[in-house]
Amino acid sequence: MLTTTAATFLAIAAASFFVLLFSPPPKSYYHSLFISNSLCDNISISRHLYTLTRRPHVAGSEANAEAASYVLSTLSACNMEAHVVSYEVLLSYPDSRSLTLTPTPSELPVIFDLKQEIYEGDPYADVAREVLPTFHAYAKSGSVTGRLVYANYGRVEDYETLKEMGVNVTGTVVLARYGEIYRGDIVMNAFDAGAVGALVYTDRKDYGGAGAKWFPDDKWMPPSGVQVGSVYNGSGDPTTPGWASTEGCERMSVEAVESSGDVPLIPSLPISGADGETILRSIGGQIAKDDWQGSKDSPTYRVGPGPGVVDLDYKGKQIIATIENVIGVIEGEEEPDRFVILGNHRDAWTFGAVDPNSGTAALLEVAQRLWKLQRKGWKPRRTIILCNWDAEEYGLIGSTEWAEENRELLASRAVAYINVDCAVTGAGFHASATPQLDDLLKQAAQQVQDPDNSSQTIYEQWVRSSSSPLIGRLGGTGSDYAAFLQHIGVPAADIRFGTGYPVYHSMYDDYTWMEKFGDPLFRRNVAVASVWGLVALRLADEEFLPFNYHSYAFEIQKLAEDLEKEVSDKGITFSPLFESIEEIAKAASTINDQKKEIKEAKGWTSMWRNDRNKVRELNDRLMMAERAFTDRDGLLRVPWHKHLIYAPSRHDDYGSTTFPGIDDAIETAKNLNTSESWDLVQHEVWRVARAVRHASLVLNGKLT
């Protein structure tokens, strides 16, 4: 007769054998399957891109609504709950514009046609009329006349150079070239310098390859190509700052928007490289510095003012229009209330083959592969949400409105947000992220084959071709991660192949450019989908969230040391910040040890008595620690941005600043050099120190 203990043991053994015999494969099996050749499909991804880019589809247009329907139907066909979330937002379109140059009083005026040329054999010539006239979204309407000043890239330091040269910008029209900083900041900086208008052109040294061949014969921007875009410096619908633009909501007036400081106060226009060179030939005065000059075949650049004079006229129309986010949901089996979010926007200034629909095609590829996994028995532990945003080009509007509307749920349930905007512009993998995701990104890249060299992984190519640091940070507002990270405090990452590309935001960003120059075999597009989906799968499926806060502690320690050196003679103490960083480093070690203890404690009977509460509680601490880096009052200059570690640079929304509150306070104090201004620096140090300490308390999971 068996004892009770022996009988129990045999029962457990028999049940264990039964479970092992009939249980589904481990999650890692499905993860490997996701990136296998049997599921990857470059033909499908190229077909998605072709369909999405057949017509120009700016936000608010009929063509963009059709693209939304295509995304919705594709997600719905992948056995997921898919729906559209609409918002009513303020969008900007051109009504009329003109630009006339008078080179000298004795010369005849030059009237620019401001058109991008259709090239011979252009397969999209039949729909070229649907491309909007070149403009800056949210540019101020008005007519101005002024002598011309050349301001290089229009950065703050460029205006300082002009001042040192004795060039007075007041009352002039500034000509600046694209590159280095966000176009909205180019116009804002021109206004701050005293200009009455701004022209932003595409210099062939930066975008034209400085040669005689351009698209469609080479990848470079044609002479008539124009980089359009928004000059709005905020995030989300300008009429609903901080709340969602739902039907019947409170809304600011257009007049209030114009006085908010987020839109420029002088008229501006984007112009082509050819028009820019014509204008440059009319500018006299001192010769610009060597690094302000163009390519060897360009005219000599001088800074002015004049003698060239331009008449700039722009009239825009701003209307409340409907935008559509498309959302697809794969509900988690064990933790449906924990969200892993993948996002990409759909709207484009023209055809958008690179920006953004290479990313949209990758999103649909991920969706279809996940559907194939489901058909083989896979079910995610946590919920995966696929988001296709609208009106990103105008100012991250679709993602921001959705994040603002769902802020409380996202703050309590979002595990991470993984973004892809321009999925492919060329060769070479690049990633930016919050530091606790660094290891996860590296591990995913180690599992995926390099699309340009089958003898190595993406990670091996990445390490060999990258300068330090390997992974960038997400302080700028260049894409849809901004609302999740900088407003709510959700861990985030952004991935892509390639860096910039010459035909950015022009009518030449079409399927032909991608097929000929960006990714001829669509292997890079497939590779982005592989890394993107693999990161999502690990976040959704692993029992313990794959976060490592040691990276965070190490990084902010180094950055704090650099800031301390910058003000070493001003009596500012960084001791509170260093002490809090030491605390978070210890907390990172503690939670890693706790994770290890829980894993080791799971013995033979773990499948029966797994302490899910301990795992859940530990994961919640890992998930919520990023929230602690936010402050409800936000940054002093931009309160919508609440993250105290990463935020946009003061004079470049694309740029990233670490410890933005401290950095801004130091810049102000250097200019004012008053005791009060330096006291504010010390206050900001204390403020960040408190946030870092709060994050360590969250990781420790204990009340004081």
C-alpha cells in the first residue's frame, strides 16, 4: 500500500508527464519561428508598400482615408480585433503662395513657379496633381518684403556668427538651408533674430549628391525637389493642448493658437535647391565661412544683407478635419491588462514610400506573421496592440491625441512602446531607446540575419559600423514615441535601417525610389519587421519583463558627471543627484537578484504552484519605474514634456537633451549670471534627484 506522500508524488509525476506530452511548444519556439524564412515574405511587404503609396495621402485627404481602410482590412484579416479611432483636429493647407526675387534695382524680377517637376517616364504622373503645392504647415499667412540674408542652417550659433560679422538681420528675409535642426526651429530662430520672413531650401551639398545625376537616375534630390513639412513646435492638436480632440471637446481658438508660441510669427516657404541657388547669387556682402559654403559647382555663398530683395506671400487655410488612427489588438491570455504597443504613422506629405509607409508595410508584415503564429497555437501572455497613427507629419497629432485620451490606462498598463517610422532609408541598422531596453534590442539584433550580408547577424553589422554609443536616446520629438515616453513615461524604442535620405518629404519619395535605391529586394524591410516583432514577442511573452535598469544608472551617472564639470566653478552641488543614482543602481541589483531568486525557487512543482503574484508584482515595478522619471508639472518651458531625463533640445525639436530642466537652467544662468538664476539650476538638480530616487523606490517596491 502506497503512503500518502508516495501517492502524491506519483500523481504529480503522472500529471507532469501528461502536461509535458500535450502542452504547447515553449514561447521561444514561436519566437524562432517568427523570424524564420518560412514566415518572412518580402513579396507581401513590397505589395503593401505599393498599395499604400499609389496616391499622395496627406492627413485629412480622401486618399489617406482609403489607406486607413486598407490597413484596417489587413489587420482584421489577421484574426485580430481592429477598429478606427477618429479625432477632429486643426490641420493646415496652402491656399496661395508666391515668391519674387529682385536681384538688383536694375534687373528684372524673377518669379519662381514653386513647382516640383515631373520627370520623364514618371509612373505617378497621373496623380501628381494630387500633391499639395509646396508649403509649411501652420506657417503664418502674410506678405513681406525684405533684403536677403544667408544664415547657413539657421541655428542659434549661425546667428551668433552673423552678429560677429556685423550683419544685421532685423527686417530682412532669411535664406537658410535644411539640415541639422528642425525646420520649425529654423523659422523660430529667424524670427528671434529679427527677420520678417524665412525661406528654407534644399542645398545640393546636403541632398543633391553634389553631382550631375539625381532621381530617377540616382538617389539624390532633383534640382526642383522641395522638402515640405510642418513648422509647428508643439505635439498634438494645436487647439487641444494636453487633452484629446474628441467630438464636442473644449477647443482653443485659432487666434489663441497663433499666440501660444508654438507656431511661427513670420511667413515662411520651403523652396528647391535650384531656386535657393538663384537667390544665393543675388546676395552680396561678406563671403560666408568655408563650412557655410555649398558644393564645388555652387556659387560662392555670401551673407548679405542684399542687394537681392524678395517679395514673399503666403496664405494658408486652417480647418478642423477628421483623422483616423487604426488600432489592432491581440489579447493576452494570462495578462490581458498589460499592453505591448507597436506604432507607426500612415499619413505622408506626398507618396511616402520611405516616410512613413515603409514602416506601415513592416507593421502589416508583423501582423501577418503574428497571425501565422496564432494558427500554429501561439497565444501571447500579454496583450499586443498595433497602432497606425494619422497626422504625425503635422505634429505627432494622431498618437498624441490617443495617448492623451487613454493616459490613465496607459500609465497603469503599458509595458513598452516600440516605434518604427521610416523603416528603411538604406543599409545599416540603427536604434534608439530608453536604457532599460538596451539589452533586449541587442539580443534581438543577434538573432536576425543581416539582410545585406547573410554571413553575419544584424548585431555584428551594427557593432562594426556604429560609433559609440551604439544605441541612441529618445529625447527629441521626431516621431510618435514622444507622447508615450516624454508625456506619460512609458519605456520606448525606435528602430530603422539607414539614416537620412535625399528625397525626404518631397514628391520623389515614391515606390520607385524605394525599389531602385532604398531596398531593391525588400530584404531590409523584412529585417526591420523581424527585429520589431521579435522585441514585441519577448516583451509580450516572457514571464519576467526583459528590462535592465543597470544601463539607466550607468548612463545618468556619466551624464551627471559631465554636467557637474560644466558648472564646477558656480557653487552648484550635484551630491543629491549622485546619491539618488547610487540608490537606483542598488535597486537595479536588488530587483535582478529577486528575479533570480524567484526563478530558482521554482522547483519540480512550479507548474502547479507558481507564485504568479510575486512575478506580477516584480514586473509591475520594472514597468512603472520609467513613470517615476516624469514630473506632473513638466518642464518649465514646455510643461507637456514631463520626463526629467530625456526631452527635446531648446532650439531643435529633433535634437535630444539629457536632464533638460538642468540644461535649460544652466543656459539661462549663463546668460543672466544672477544669483537667482543659479539658484534655479540648483533647484533643477534637486528636482531630478527626487525623480531618480522615486524610480529607485518603485524598483525596490517598498514604502519608506
